Amino acid sequence: MKMVLLVAGFVALTFACWGAYGPTLHKGQMAMGGSRLRPLLCVGLAYFAIAVVVPSVLLWLGQESNGRFTFSGVSWSLFGGTLGALGALGIILAFNYGGSPAYVMPFVFGFAPLVNAFITVGISGKYKDMNSLTLGGMMAGLIMVSMGAFIVLFCAQKVASNKPSQAAPSASTSAETSAEAAAH
């Protein structure tokens, strides 16, 4: 039971952090004048501190006795890290070109699990063992994510801006504008 609670706790930590990632990264990007490279540098520094300094200290202290560095392990891990960094760059560029965290992040986190599932099945070679129920489940996931993306993108309620609203034009102003438009 303890292991299940630890797994659930760390999964909750991950979705809470990754869920907050887009909005906080966007806020930082906007605070740096819409820069693309400065937020990416900050992401890299944070990754370095958490993913290089902390494990290096723990390895030096002998906190992990099993495992060793291998060419294959290092290659796959560097490739995975590169994909993570490119994903961060993709999010920053999406924000830079007008994407909002309210739209970008649901797409990212909606489609990423599908990519994960297809790549995991492909790398493991288990696609040969897939039955129609498993394949149907993956297809159902793709359909549900696509529907969710459609709803978020096209049907979401627009957030009201902080700008003061302009009063609606009076009937006489509307009539004058229509008359001018018809004359041209």
C-alpha cells in the first residue's frame, strides 16, 4: 500500500507541475518582453539544477548502488532529454506566435499521451501482440483527444478582456453608417 501511495503522490506531483508549466512559462516569457530564448535558457537552468546537480550529488554520496552508465543508456537518455528540450522550445514558440496557455497546453497534454502510447508500443515491438481491444482503446483515445481539442479550440467561452467596453452605437449612428456603406 505504501508503494501505491508513493506512486500516486509522485504522479500527482508530475501532473501538478506539468499543468502549471505552461501558464508560468508564458508569464515569464511575457515578463521578458516576449523573448523566445530567455525563457528557454531559464528552463535549461532549472533542468540543470534539478536534473544534473541533484542527481550528481546523490550519486557522489552513494545513494544509488545499482546500475551503471552504458553507451545505449546514455544515448537513449540524451535523446529523451533532447526531445524534452525541443518540446519546451515548441511551447515557447507557440506562445510567441500568439498561442495562449489555455489553448496550447490542452493540445500538448492531450496529444502527448497518444504519441507516448504509439512510440512505447513501437519501441517495445508489442504491436504484433496487440489485439483489437487494445488497438480500439488507442483509437478511442485519439478520437476523445481530438474531440477535446476541438471543444477547447472552437467552443471554449472567450475570456473577457480587462479593457473598458465601448458603448453600443446608437440607432441613428448605425443608420448613418449603413447609409454611408450603401453609398460607396
